[in-house]
Amino acid sequence: MNESKNRQVKIPKRIASAVINSLKGGVVPRIGLPYITVGRKAEIDALLHDVEIIADGGASFRFIVGKYGSGKSFLLQTIRSHVMDKNFVVVDADLSPERRLQGTKGQGLATYKELIRNMSTKTRPDGGALTLILDRWISGIQTETAAETGLSTDSPIFSKAVEKKIFEVINTLSEMVHGFDFAKLLTVYYRSYIIGDDESKAKVIKWFRGEYSTKTEAKNDLGVNIIITDDDWYEYIKLFAMFLKRAGYSGLLILIDELVNIYKIPNAITRQYNYEKILTMYNDTLQGKAKYLGIIMGGTPQCIEDSRRGVYSYEALRSRLAEGHFGREGIKDMLAPVIRLAPLTYEEMIVLTEKLADIHAELFGYQRRITETDSVNFIKLEFGRIGAESHITPREVIRDFIELLDIAFQNPQINISEFIVSDSMTSIISKSSGNVDDEFAEFEI
């Protein structure tokens, strides 16, 4: 192993632990992605170009489409990390039987609640950032007013100057759908913030989170005769995007994964209502009805292209999203609304295992023993399995490789190069591949 291979990557142990443990558990880590990102440069560049458009007042909508294990979730989390560094607010949710885009039993509202719960910024990357955003907005206006006027913060004139700036932001929202009530709630929050009324602040946060179940309760607590519902939650997402821009952020990015859960809805009419909601969101972004807003949805080819149950079963979407006549295999159109992912290549998987070997050694504080040749032999073993071309996923390969790293670390007496090609290793690989089913394969890297 040459000198460059002996140099281990410097990564904080907290992040290294999160990366290794998440990948070993079959899920995408929320932090540390730049340390393990390989490939996807064209896709990332295309999505970051969208981000520039959003920051300038535009909007975008993209589908990320790929087979299980092709890297949809990983790409979504990578973009999430990138845009937070660019001062964006990100909300994300995985769809499920309980969380849809539209429903009659609260499924659409459940998705909204999950999005708001996961609201994240660069300084609060793990979600729960709504209160922080509102407080930061008010504090920022106070600081700005003090700098402009030179007034003391105790002065009544100062308070009026701050309130004037607050209302300038709020009034820009009033003309949007539900904007008047949204603005009224921001006013309640601001006034509660000024007098230190934490109880009223908490009630406003509860409303924004979609947790009021009746209009009467909201009216009694906050003086607004409206609550967020299955039918109109998306309108409030657009309001949030406009508000966040006025509050000093670059915009709002929505990440929605596991579209397959709409595909699995047994009732055709219910599926169509969900696809109609996607069409509304898609049209809004293209027609300028949404501003400072980006939407990215992830799904498998089947849940998009199936003409009976998939997104393409809704003709208005199929006609907008279907590929034209000039596309060819190997030639990617990164300006199309649908970005199709190919699995990571053999070479990219070797690069990934090299990165993981460095991180593992850094985490547990040992001199890395696995060589590049070992990584190559490991990948050959994994991809040499029967059916690997069509069934093996990066998630499986990564999980096996981390298991190999764990074994090598805990058993320093073994010869790693011999162990990889031994019957014992072959047995481990076979055992790990025998427990994969279609449902578990949805946890992809």
C-alpha cells in the first residue's frame, strides 16, 4: 500500500460514528455525506443549478428515478446538505401508508406535519427549526433597526420602527391564498415574543405545525377561524417559502421520497387524487405560481412509468414528464423534469469502499490494514455472485464491507487478503444476500 493510501481522512468521530452506524444499519446518514459521496456529479450540478434559480425567485420540480439501491435517497440527502450550506431551509418526508399527498383521513396533513417537523437549517440540520427561524427573524429585524436608527432598544420609537419592518414582511404575504391568516399568526408570534409570552408563542407554533384539529380550538386560542387541512396544506408550504425569503433565507426546498407508497394505494380514485396534487405542484413551479420553492420527489421506475397505477397513469402528468424521441441510453438530459439514476459503477464502488476503510480506521483509532487490492477483491467477490448484476445494491455491498472492517479490526491476527477469498468470507456474503426481500430493499443507499 503506497503512502497516499496510508493517509487516513480526518473526520470528527461524532460524524464518523453516524456515517458507519447508519450505513451498517442500511439507512442514509443525515450528516457526513461529503466524506463518502462518489459519482453523481452531473446530477448534483443539475440540481444545484435549480437551486440558483430558486434563490432568484423562481421555482423548480424534479423527479429522481432509480431502481432500489441506485442511490435516490443518498442523492436527496446530498442535495439537502448542499442547499443548507447555501442558506436554504429544507423540509423532507418519506411517504407511507399513513403519509400521502392527499387523503380523506388526514394522510395529506400527516405529510405536512412530517415536513414541518423535519424543517432544517444549517445551524439546525436535524429538524425542529421552526421556532429558531421565527425567533431569528424577529431578532434580525431588531438588530437591523438598531443599526439603521441608532435608537436604544428600550425606546418606544424603536419598538414602533421594528413593528413597521415586521409588518412590511407580513403584508407581502396577505395577498396569497390563506396569506391573511398566516400573516395574522406571525403578528401574534411577534407580539408574544416581545412581551415574553411563551404560551402564546407555543400556540402559534402548534398551529403552523398543523396540530389544531378544530377551527373552534384555533379561534379560541389564536383568533383565527381556519386550520391546515388535507386539502390546503400545500398552500401553506408556498406561504412558508415566501416568508422564509423575507426572513433572510435563500428559499425552501421540499424533499419527498418513497413515491412507491402512492403507487401501492389500492383504490384507483385515491391514487388519482394524489397524482392530481403532484400535477398542481408541478404546474405551480413551471407557471410562476410558486416562488423561492423547489420540490424533488424520489421513486422507482415502476411507480413512475406504470401506465395502470404509476404517475404515468395520470395522463396530464405522463404528457408532461415522458421522455422525448431524442433520448438515448448513456446520454443524459439533466434539464428534463425526470432525472434517471444508473447504479454506481464497479469503479465507483471501489472508491466508496476506500473512503469507508479510511473512516472506519479514523473512528476506531487504528492503522488501516485493508489495501486497495483488498477492496478490489472484495468488490469482485460481491459482484461475482449469481444474479448480482440485477439484484445487488450498494446498500448490501456497503453493509458487507463494514462487517468485514469490523471483523478485521477485532481480529488483528487474521490475514485480510486471504480472509476475503476464503470459504468463511464466501459464507458471510452468501448469508447476507439470502435475507434480502423486496420490502427491505426499499432502504437503499
